Amino acid sequence: MRNLAEAFLSETDRQAVDDAVAAAEAGTAGEIVCMIVSSSYHYPMANVLGGVALGLPLALLATHILGAWLWIGTSDMWLFLGLFTLLFALGHWLMGHVAGLKRRFIARREIEAEVEEAAITAFFRHGLYRTRDANGVLLFISVFERKVWLLADAGIHAKVPQGEWDALVSRVTRGIGRGERSQAICEAIGTIGELLGRHFPIKPDDTNELRNLIVEDAKPAR
């Protein structure tokens, strides 16, 4: 699949998100990071299932038609195996290049689990747990899965009810679904900034400890 993360926001939109983070952090000692990844996992089994789902029925149909036309008798089995191999390879290739098709062969619970794990991994990999007041917040967007995940460090998580985070994730998801990607993300960042500002007001010696926006295409190694 093409680089979904790179295509998700234009250069203008990225600058808008970066500016939104900077504006939100201007009123709080908290740290906000927006991270966009192409995919949280590569889902190899979906490629296999898609290849079988495409290759098996088409190979059976083609064998029936070609076998009758060629009149090859007991060699039908070898014809089927040859056709299935070719069609399976085609289906496997399609799963790797057509995101909408591949998603149909992945269970929702698997997607939820992989996005959550990828978000937690990113939270630690990019040092959000190392902020001075334990008040880092990660807005994690996984494009292939069409999922948004929001993680807050211990300092802020203890002070903001989970329901507020869930409502914010729903707002971002709906906005992205309407095609208002940059607007939805910037509004969410503004809300996060307000939440952080209530509990972690800006300090005289405050510095920007983390990157505002991270865009990654690479999938986590397993």
C-alpha cells in the first residue's frame, strides 16, 4: 500500500496541526504530541485469507469451464492447482495494495488490539512518559485502521475522567470520517490544551520537550 500517513494530511494541514499544538501548549506545562501512522500492524493473515477467498472459487469455476472445454479428464486436479496458485498470488498481492479490500478480512477486535498496542508502544518510544510533570498526551491516528487512540500519562490521566477522553476520540473520528481531517485534529488538540491547562498551568521555565507532530509510514516490527 502507498504511504497512507504521508497522504493523510497536506503540507498546509500539517503546519496547521503543528501550530495548533504550539498554541495549545502555550497555556499549559503539559506536552501534546499528534502522531499519524500508516498502519499499526501489517496483518499478514488478512493477505492469506484474501488470497484464498479470491483464488478458491475462481479456480474451481475456471477448472470446471476449462476442463470441459479442453477435455483433459483426470488432469483436472493439476489444472485446478495451477489456477489456484496463480489466483491466490493475485489475491495476496491485492490485499497488500488495496486497503479497503484488506480491511474486510481483519476482525474488529484484532484491529482494536493492534492499534492500542501500537499507540502504547509509540507513547514510550517517543518519550511521552519522560515529561517533567508526567503530563504528556498522545493523539494517535492509525490511517489504515481508521482508528484514533488517545493516551495520557499518569499525571493527567488521574485528573481527567476517561469519559472525556472517549468523547474527544469520538469527535475526532467523526470529523475525519466527514473529510474534515485537519479541522477535527486541531479542534481536539485545542480541547486537550484546555484540559491540560486546568491542571497543569504554564510555568515560567516551561520548555517544549517533545515534537508536536510525528508522521510515520513504518509498521512496528514483530
